[in-house]
Amino acid sequence: MATPLLNAPLEMSSAYKLLEASDWRHRHGVSGEPLAREMRQMLTFIMESPEPLWFCWGAEKRFFFNDAYLPLLGDKVHGAMGERLDVVWADVWTDVGDAIAAVYGGDSRQFVDLQLFMNRDGFMRETFWTFSYSPLRTDEGAVAGLFCVVSEQTERVVDERRHKVEVASLSDEVTQAQQEKAIALDQLRQAQKLEAIGQLTGGVAHDFNNLLQVISGSVDMLREGSISEASRERYIRSIGTAADRAEKLTSQLLAFARRQSLSPETFDIVTSVSNLAGMVGTLVGARVAVRLDLCNAPVKVHLDRSQLDTALINLAANARDAIKDHGEITLRVRRAAGRDKLRLRKGLVGHYVAVSVSDTGSGIDPASIERIFEPFFTTKPVGQGTGLGLSQVIGFAKQSHGDVDVETVDGQGTTITLFLPCTNGNVAEPQVDPARELSTTVGSHLLVVEDNTEVADFICSSLTEIGYRVVWARDGQEALRLLNETNEPFAAVFSDVVMPGISGLEMAKVMREANPLLPIVLASGYSEALLNDPGHGFAVLRKPYALRDVLAELDKAISAPLPS
């Protein structure tokens, strides 16, 4: 009696029983020759696998399979174990024979949804298969067999065909209904866009009308010759305050639209948040305690520091308003290595710092949580909020390649976290005090380029009164002409960015190419060109600018040491 081919499991599988009872097994037992070690290993592997597997071995391509493969054989199972592969699969051999020969030559083959017409229980049927062929090698590297991972896809492919036929046979009425639905959805989206635009423009008009009322009313009173000096000073302060509020509102709108011109610098965000705590304490008042929870080590970021401060002040103001009596606000800074999906991104990959503002207030109503970042959406009473604070926050975060996350519990408080990218850059040097004496550059020859007549009149007359010698160009082309025609070289160029014809940035690049040492300072409230070219290398003042900022920037540009 022949010895078992393998160490049979406690419960002998059907495929193993077929193997023991096969003609090939009895012929092998008579010969008494031991099986090759690689073949025994492969038999053991497939017999214990729950996946449909088979392999063929030797020059005759003897066929072996496991229990999971039995349902795929149909009536071919009788006599298949140990039989030649071309005998078992004679009905499809013309379709797969070449691929099998290639595998015996050392290649691999893979098929997805391969169509095969085969004998299934006495009938030729269309079937579909996904399988891969891999060569089986001996320890010496010779190809001794073929291994196959297989699955039948007939049912799935037939179902997909049926579904396509059903879709293709939809009636004209159904197709028309789908088209009408698509048109209606598009019209709804357009209506929603118009509603959002109306809400935005209405809110902007309301806020700016209030500011213009203060300015125009103060100007009317200043025109009266009989007011006291104290009243004159009060009206001047009112105009200045209204202008500052208008600048803040414009900045918030640009931040929401992610179109503001950022002025990033590298700094330690831990120190920056720590320094801001005093301002937050003054903002929230004595009834709200401000607590710091900061990293022990510095964390460097490359951001617009003033926009970061504005975002945190906006969050702190909202946190204060959410606390009805006494409570606590926590400013927290910690490292965060990436995040799962947040509001608008699939995820953040890399090294980030998480800067959060937490409060012990009333929390955010679940019905409002999805709208809090919309422009002019606010739950505060009329006159107590513009609804642009959180729009600035998320706009700044997105434009800085970060994100915002919100966690809130009704009646217990809210945490809003800014996730901002870290950097390995060097911390920027402290800025020079803009109020320092400007005696080194007053009297210099300046070229001012500005297309707006009122703005040009203000800046040119102001610089002239201070002592600079100013030449005005109405656009970039005129500035380039004046630069070439002047007998006395200009000490610096101060130019707006958005102008008709050639932009200020394009003009500056032409000037720099002609004279790399010419100091150039640009000014802009918003410019697509600056946003699309962040590495332009020119100093940029943000409009509306104060005269002291213009003087400080010109002084710094003109006084800068020449490169060696």
C-alpha cells in the first residue's frame, strides 16, 4: 500500500481525498519515487488555503487543485486531479495554451474578465474569469510548473451587462425628466449663489454706509468755522477711527476670499501667542480669565504675523461673547503631525502646529455649526458683530496652507483650532521702529507711479512737504519713459501695483533688469499678480497705508547697504 503523499489534516479535505484516489497517485505509488520537495510544499500550500487555487507540475503539466476550486470545475472534477492540464481544459486550450507556454518559459500572465466559452455540465456557455499565472521554480531556478490564483466573474459581468441594457433602454420620458431635474438643480445653485452674493453685498453696504456716515458727518462739522479746537480734534479722531474700521473690514473681506496680500515672516509662534495674551486679557475684561497652555520648546512658522494676531483676536472676541457671566478662555499651542479630513481638505500631511482658543461658554447651536464661517452670518444682536470675524479666520488659515477645526458641546464651551504648517527657516530679525528719524533720506529724488489722481495728489504732496523731490508718473509706461529720460537718477521708485496697461509688478521687473540696484517699493490692497508670484522679491506696502509707513519703507529701501 502506498504511503500518504502529504501529512493529511485531521479532517481530510475533498480535494485531498481526490488526490489520494487519483490515477496519478496510484501510478506514483507504484513507482515509489518520492515527490519533489517543491511540489510537496505547493500541494500543502493550496490544500490549506481558503482561496480557489490550482497548479500544474512537470513537463506533462499535471493538474492539482484545492477544495475552494471544486465549484469552478463543474462536471470536470471527475478524473481531473493529477490529469494533464490540456486534457482537463481541452475546451478552452486554444484560448489559454499560449499563455501557459509563456509561463513555462519564465514569464507571468494576468487576465481580467477574460471571456471563455467552455463546457459547463454538457453545454457550451459564455463565462468570464480573472486570474494570474506565475512560474513555479525549483531551488536551482528552473521552471517546473505553473501556479494560478483564479476567480470566476461571470455573474458580475452578466449583471453589469444587464444593467447597461436597462439603462440604455430608459424611455424618453425618463431621460427628459432627468434633464429637467439637472436644469432645476443648476437653477437652484444659481439662485443660492445670487442669494449669497446679495447677503454679502448687503452686509458690506450696511457697514460701509455706517462708516461713511461718520466720515461725511465729521467733514461737515469740520467745515464749520465756529467749532472749538476740542471738537475739531474729536471729529478728526472720528474720521481716523472710521478709516481704521473700513481698513479692517476690507482686510476681513479679502481674508474671507483668500485674496489678501500676505506678508509672511518666520517667527516662533509660541512666543507670539504668549505676547498676545496681554491684549486678549484687555479685550475680554476682568470677568473672563485668560489661561495659557504652551509648548515648552519654540515652534517656527512662516506666516503673516499680523493676520495671525487678528485671527486669534477674532476667536477670543467670539469666545468672550459666548461666556455670559464669569468663565475662562485658554490659548493653547501644541505640535500636530498631520490631521484626518477637516472642513475642506482630504487631510493635512506634514508637520503642523495647532493653535486653539477654548472657552467655557454656551457652545454653538448644532443648527449653526455648518454656517459659522459664512460671511455676515452671526448669531449676535444687530450692531454687535459684522459676521466677518470667522470668515477672516478660515480665509487666513486656507491662504496659509492650513485648516480650521471646530469642537463644541452645547452649554459647555467651544474650541476652535488653527492648524498651521511649521517651517525650518531662520527667525526674522526684529523690525526697525518706523517712527525713527528719517533725516538720512529726506531730500532724495523719488519717482511715484499711481494712476488714481486723488491718491497720487495725497502721496506726492505729502512727500514734497516733508522734503522729498517727487516726480509723478500716471502709469507704468510713463514711469519707464521717465526713468530713461531723467538727467538725475532716482533714489527710489514708489508704485501702485494695479494699474491700466503694464502692472506695477511687471514695471518693477523691467526696472530691476535694467538697474538691479534701484530701490523699488510697491503698494497694493489686493493684486492677483502678487498672489500668483509670491517670490517676486519687492517690498510691498498694504493699502490703505499710513504716511509714516511709506516714509519708513522708503527710508529702509534707500538706506539699505549695496550688495558687495
